[in-house]
Amino acid sequence: MLAKLQYNQALAAKSQQWLKVSVLEVFRIQIWYYNSLPPISKAYGTLCFFTTVLVQLQILDPGLLYLSYPYVFKSFQIWRLFTSFFFLGKFSINFGIRLLMIARYGVQLEKGSFEKRAADFLWMMIFGAISLLVLSAIPYLETYLLGIPMVSMLLYVWSREYPNSQISMYGLVQLRSFYLPWAMLGLDVIFGSPILPGLLGIMVGHLYYFFTVLYPLASGKNYLKTPMWVYPYESALRKDVRMHFWPETSGLPGAHYYCKWNCYRLLGLNLAGYYWRFIRNYGIICKPLYQALKKDNFKWTGAMAL
């Protein structure tokens, strides 16, 4: 009886050990996937995700994020010109779909058509942002959250670069990728979402594609070439902080073993330090988020570094 009890205890301990290993392996795969993403899509998607997280946790007031030109020019709330691109709405199905669009179509675009042309991809995002800010200043075209049209612009450019790919809409309908932006626009109408943000994104995406692809093919002239001042920013984005699950340097005996079996207890702390540095290091774009997080007076020390 005693031997059976000891066997059951050993089996339970072994099962618990394997469960820890399985959880750690899942995190390793997720972090490996995150590190494999191209820098610009990764930065934009991460900012969109954590802006929504901060709003959902009521750390950030969404009223401070939307675009309002009276607030920008009369109250000098300049950050609204940037934060309006990073808020895709609160947690919902629509938010998840748009985040997946960045992760799939934005990443495929940056890895495929814009491979080794990260500066051109960054210039496309900058051109899209400037165009959307200008269009939003026109009466009857006012749009307060510009993240949604930005995602629509990425989707439209992707559909023009890969026009013949076959796409499954929720496993129900097969269609060519060329028609996907219009299909998503139709779904917005069906689900009661405003049509204007998606339409503006398609319009800006077509402007970019026309002036960088169609018009140069017809005339041999490209009036929308990537400016030289964009390249230093592209180089900075390539040096983004990467997440490492296993600490690789330590002077303590047995430290690697300890980290391997026990870092799941430290995972939340390490990730918190990483995301804090990520928001801090992206400069003026994230300054409102950085200032909001700084109010908690928490001491982020070097021990949190990965």
C-alpha cells in the first residue's frame, strides 16, 4: 500500500513537471513567432494591442486618444495626431479581426513585396497617416479613430500586390484577394459599423498604389519615392528589442536550471519590463502612453530586463 502511494506521488510530481515544461514550450513558441515578425508591422500591431489593453484596464481614457482638430490647435493636444492611429476600439470581434489583418496581411506585405525595402514600407505607412489626417479635416469626411482606415489601407495594398490569391471568408465563401477589401467593407455595413473609415482606407491605399506602381509603369516617373530622411528611422526600427525566454548569461551556479524550471513564476514580471521598455523606447509616438504608465510610480529596475 505504501509503495503504491509513493508511486502515485511520484507520478503526480512527474505530471506536474511535464505540465510546467508544456506551458513553457507554448510561451517559447509564441515568443519565437513574435521575434520572427518584421519590425514595422510588429511595432504597429503591438502598439495597437497595448493601447486597447490600457484602455480596457482604464489606465488610459479613450477620450484622450481620438482625433479632434479643435483640441489639437486650440488646446495644443498634439498627441491626438498620433494616438488616433493606435486605438482600434475596445476588445471585440472587430478588434480581433483588425489585429489579425495586421498580423497576416501587413506581415505578408512587409516580408513579401517589401522584402529588403523596409524604408519603403515605413514610407507607405507615413504617407497613409498624412493622407488620412488631411482627409479627416474635410467636412463630412471626419474620422476620429484612424487606426481602422490604416488597417484597411494595408489590406487594400496587399490585395493589389497579391490579386489572385484565394481567400476563405469565415470558411463560407471563397473569393480572390483582389475583392477582399470590398468584402470586408460590405461586412462592416452588415454588422452596423460605419462605412466611412474603411472607405477612406481603400481610397488612401489606392492613391499610394497608383503613384508608386501604376503611374510609374505608364510614365516612367515616380513622384512618391521614399525620401532620404525615412531611412534612419527604418534602421532604428530594425534594432528593436527582442524577447528572450531563457536568460543566456549568469554567473550563478545552477542559474540556468533554476530559470528553466522556475521562470514561469517570473514571466509576468519580465514581460512587464519588456513592454515598458518597448513603449518608452519608441519615442514621441508613444509619449502619451509612456506618461500615463509613469503615473503608477512603479520602479522598473534592471532586474526586469530580458
